[in-house]
Amino acid sequence: MSDILLVTGASGHFGRRVLDHLMNILDVSPERIVATTRKPAGLTDLALGMSRHALDRLTGQTNS
């Protein structure tokens, strides 16, 4: 399976748990995950190869 998975709110508590579950329990490769958050500085410690982007779902603004 080569689907790309989008995780919104990735720097928050629930988003971090989702990322952990995807990578450590379901063994999803970081290259298949796109992590988004309003606070991109909170994503700097994520696995290499994981795509990280700023996204505010309330305003629709993005910064890649």
C-alpha cells in the first residue's frame, strides 16, 4: 500500500499519539505521512522523511 496519510494537528497531544501509532504500531513509513499543524516549530523533532507543513484549517492558510 502506498497511500499518503495526512495527520492534522500533528504537534498536539492527540496528533502526536496518532503519529506514534502509525509509525510504531502499524509500521507506516515516515515517507507516507504528511504532518500538519498551525505551529510548525512543534514538528522539528519528527522522523526524517516525514513531510511537515503549516496548515490552519480555520483560515485555510498554508505555508510549506
